[in-house]
Amino acid sequence: MDSFVFNTSPSIQFGSGMLATLGETARARLGDRIFLVTDPGMLATGIVERALEILKSADIDVTVFSEVQADPPESVIMDAVKTAMEGGIKGVIGLGGGSSLDVAKLVALLAMGKETLQDIYGVGMAKGPRLPLLLIPTTSGTGSEVTPISIVTTGINQKMGVVSPVILPDIALLDPELTLGLPPHITAATGIDAMVHAIEAFASASPNNNPISRNLATQALTLMGTSLETAVHHGADVEARSNMLLGSMLAGQAFANSPVAAVHALAYPLGGHFHIPHGLSNALVLPHVLRFNTKVAPQPYAELAPFAFPELANLEGQECAEAFCTAMAELSKRCGLQQTLREMDIPKDILPTLAGDAMKQTRLLVNNPRELTEADALSIYNAAW
């Protein structure tokens, strides 16, 4: 067996109503002066207010930063860090979707004043130390609560990653009840995003692809493949919401150690140029990247297919892999997601620019099971258009 390294959050706390334990947990691990990172949309849900009441009942002083944007730019991160440093905080909580959790990770690191954002871009550049960190996801998509990754929008339309085990949180607190209010379209997009994490982790060409990640990926797809449509169309179904949240977390653990590849590389330019939500960006290119990969590397997708779609269990090899591609596309459509780039008002003449930008995602493309050129990227974007 090849050598590998597997890192994840040291404490995972999962269960309906788990938010009620936040005060005791935070007081014990994060201290009595906490910086809570969230976004304006979360404020409107009432979840932040509930969290604040729980924290204050534990005699914890809380500073709230609620200016997180989707695909957070550097300026938002630096504003949050400045506010945190001025408040003399002892610990950080991220509450919300992946963007809020990503910002919280960087605040916990940079508020120590030992490193700058420019210093830590890339793999393994962040050295620490950081402040104690607790993350609470309210979507079932990014798995950010168990990943050593934070994505930042740099400049006008480029994205860069901070990748280091230093930014893995101390505690991931997962409460399915916090996801009950997610609208169908967001549930669908984030759910497909989480399934992509599992798919790419399982098929990754990374030397660190490992049996733990592969087993987590299959378990994640088993949970999510049978629950996504229910969560989308029957959003109050707690069992479906629980399966999606746990599946998303398992997929996060998988790809945090066996990294994602070309689906994400081609999705990032869509978010950078057109501010398409990350999950939807992944969904738009997923079937076309899968079809590209299965032509030369069908086996991992054939192995995965029955976990997400039990009806494909009798198929094998290339036939099974192709059926898996089709099934993922049909699932996305049944969940109400847009299926083409032109539906997103993306002009066809920008596709070469998108292809060029995708090729800059070298840390991702190196993990793809089939080598992908700029011409290949353009062909995939054309197929998605």
C-alpha cells in the first residue's frame, strides 16, 4: 500500500438540536471573547440571533462580523481580521455557508498577527499558530468544516486557495435543523457540489489518494444519492437533511485529503467572471468533465455509480461509467438546476478566456485522472454552452 497522510477536524459534533450545546462547547474551547463570522443572509434567518443568545447565556462576549460575501474578496477578509484584532478576541466561530467558514478560518490565523494573507496562498504556506476555531455549516455543500482549505477571490475574477492543516477547525458542529430553511435551488446546487467532492476525491490522481478518502466518498454518495431530491422537494424532511449534511461532511473529509480536480478547475472561472454560485458552477460543467474523463479512465466512475444510483449495479466498465455521467446530469435537472452556460447568460465568445483561466488552476488539474489541455477545456465549455 502506498504511503498517505490523512488530516481532519479533531472533534465532530453532529445531531439535530446540537446548536443548543454551543455555549458550553465554545466556553470550554474558545474562551469568553469570541468573534463570530457570518453573512447578511444568515442574519435574516434568525439562526445568528439564536446562536448569540446561547453564547451570551454562557457569559461569552461576542463580536459579530456579518459582511461576508459569496466568493469572498481579500478586502472582506482583511476587514474581518482588522475588526478581530481590535477586539482582543480569544476564539473564532464561523456560522453559515462555505464562504463564512472560509473567512473564519483565515481570521483565526491572521488575527494572530504572525502572517499576512499574501504569505499564505498556496499549499502548506500557512504555518500558524492560530486562534481556537469552531465552524457551524448551515448548507450541505462545501464540507469546509472539515477541510484545510480556504478560497479567496483575488483581483477582479481570479481565485486562489490557502491550503494547510493549520486551518482545520478544532470543532465542527453540525446541526441538520439549521439547514431546514434552505431554498430548493440552494439545496440542489450545494448538494451537487458535495457529490462532486466525493466523486473527484475517489477518482483523484493525487499521490495522496487513499483508502480512507475512498471509503468516505462512497459512504457520502450513498447518503446523498438517495436524499438530495427529497431534500430539494421536501425541505422539511429532517432525515433527508441529516443525510445531506453528514454526506457533505464525509465528502469534505474525502477531498480534503484526496484533492479535487478538473470539475473545480473549470468551475472557478465561472464564479470569478460571472459570480455564479460555486455549487451551480460545478453542476454546469460536471457531466461534460465526467464524459471527458471516462473515455480513458472509466473504472473509478463505474465503481462509484452503484453507491449513488443503486439501479446501475448490474452495469460494468465503460457502460456503467457512461450511465453514471448521464444519471448525474439527470439528477441535476430533476433538482431544478440550470443545465447550460447560455442559460446563465454567458456569451460564447468568452469561452476561450474561461479555458485560459481554468488552466491556471494547476493545483487542481494535476489531480485529474485524464490530462487536460487548454483545447480540451475549451471543448468542455463548448459542450456545456
